[in-house]
Amino acid sequence: MSPTSSTPRRAPRARRAALTLALVVALGACSHQRQVPDSYGNTTEKNFTEGCEESLTQTDGEGVALSADAAADVCGCSYEAISDPDDGIPFEDFKKFNEDLENEPGPLPEAIREKIDACNPGAATS
């Protein structure tokens, strides 16, 4: 109830929750179009970054919204890390994570959370 030094921990949780929505938007929005992507590409990147940026620049009463520039940086970096052909997340796994979250919303899978946290060091908890 009273503000304490632990309140900054709410921001990372809110950002992660928001990014859960961004992940769902990344492919969920695509499924309502003519084609569902079968690989990382322009459509997946556009949907991911738009959903991610929208989520990170808004607040649901928890945490602090990022500026548009900061959100663009975090989301662009996150997409690059997730889609990296050598060290990213295989598209089929990304797609499965999205389907699982559409069916049962919850926390981001650890593999994705790690990529996003690496792009947003202020959100990582120690």
C-alpha cells in the first residue's frame, strides 16, 4: 500500500505482460488476414513491432509506459533477437508460443522473455 523501493519491480512485470499481448498480436493479427505467415518476414515483423510498441507505450495502471522512441528501440531489438537465424527462436516455436498464448493467456515463455530482457536492461530484475 505504501510506496517502497520495491515498486519499480512492477514496471518489468507490466512490460512483460504487455509484451505477452504483443506476441499474440504478432501472429494473431495475421491469422485474420488472407495468409498466416510461415516464416519470419515483413508481415511478422510489422505485426510484432506495431503490437509491441503499442503495448509498451500504454500503461494499464501498473508500471510506466515507455516513450515511443524507447519502445521502438526495445521492440526492434527484440524482433531481431527473436528472429535471428543463428541464435533466435525457430519460427515454428514462435508460432506455437503465440497459439498457446491465444488459447490461454499467461506469462511469456522464458526463451522469449530472455530475448526481450536483453533488449531492455532496465526491465530485468536482479
